[in-house]
Amino acid sequence: MKKNKISYDTGFWASFATGNPFTVINAFFAFADLDYYKQTLTETVFYSYKTKVYKKENPSDVFVFYTALSYFIKVCYSLKKKNKKWKVKASLHSETVFDLSSLTKQEYKDPFVVFKKAFNKKTPKEFELFLCQILELSLSPCPADPVFDLTTPYVYLIKMLDAIALIRERGVGKIGKKDQIDFIAE
């Protein structure tokens, strides 16, 4: 049986398609930085409870954000499946210092744990529905109560953003047959 390789069509926001999740991660952060994604996600959730329209002057920015985050979720889901094949380089920092405050000590040591926890709580489709709901509510001037739980997916998306940033910062290595790890250059 032939394996189908996942294509991450990042053409809308990164102008190329790839089958490598780590290339998508680099394109994701070349498009915008970690702070932009976390701030925009927080603002869209915040505006989903308000009667004001988010990014009223240019709501198309929200659509591009949605598209990038949608592919981000696909990459995170594929990394959840690859946690047995890949290992993150050890941190050079003291384990008591957390640059990324949303992660626990265990998640800081092994960021792949975040994906496992996130997708045990919510499916990729539920994360996608969360994105659709917060964007619909944040772009609507009419107040409405969210149909879905917004807190859990929000927390896990923030954790996944921090975990991906940590993986990108440290680098990853593929675990070989004899537990040898060949780290990928960034």
C-alpha cells in the first residue's frame, strides 16, 4: 500500500507548498513572529465577546491569520504522530528558567508532549471549529454566546505555538535505528 504524503499548501500565505512540516514551521515564522500569532489569537478571542468588530479597518488580515493557523494545526497534528521518530535537542538553559511561560517543566523538556496532550483533548477538526467560531464572532458586530468551549482550544493553541517556537529554536533530530540522533541544521 502506497503512503500518501501530506502536502501543506502554504501558497496562500507563504507562496509555496511542501510536504515537510519543519519547512512549514520555518515559513510560518518567516510570515510572522510568535508574538504576532499569540497576540492576534488573544485579540480574536477577546473580540469574540465584544460588540466591536476586530480589525474593522482591514478584516482580510484576520482571514490570512486564520489560514496560517489552520495549516499550523495540521503541522502540529502531524508532529504528534512523529514524536517517536524525532527528538528535540536538549536545552542549554537552566531548567528553572522558562522563556515560554505557558509550558510546564515536562513540556519544556519535550515539546512533543504538548501535541499529544492537545490532540487527546481536542481533534484537529475541533481546533478548526474553534478558529471559525472566534473569527465569526470577532468579525460580527452582533453579540452572541459562543457555541463551543473557547478556553481549552485557546490554551492548547498557545501551548502549541510555544512548543513549535521551542522546537524551532533548539532544532530536532531524527532517531535512527541504533538510537542515534542526526540533528537537522536550521
